Amino acid sequence: MKVERTERICPICGKLYTGIPATSRIDNFTLICPDCGTRQALETLGISQEEQEKILSIMHSHQPK
Ligand SMILES: [Zn+2]
């Protein structure tokens, strides 16, 4: 299976990202980066911004670079 590696700019954080985009929960249409997708998902769970960043940094530290 071929994985597409399209580069996109996230409209929320302005970061260039590759990989599978997430759909914004705000309008269910805008494509956002996986990080912002995670942030929005955590926000729906009532997780504070500070906690969101902590969770993201943990996730990033487990990603092979
Ligand atoms: Zn983003």
C-alpha cells in the first residue's frame, strides 16, 4: 500500500506537516496537523492546555525520528 507523503500547512499552528491530517472538530472540514487534532480531542475531554502540551511532548518523545 502506498502512503502519501503530501506536505500541508496546518491552519491552526502554521506548521508544515506530512502524514495523515486530522479533521478539525470546529467545522468538520478543515484539515489540521495530527498535533492540533490531538489538542482538540483532549480539549473535548476537558483537559487543560497545560496538560495537552504535556501529553503531546510525551507522544513526541515516543516517536522514532
Ligand atoms: Zn497544527
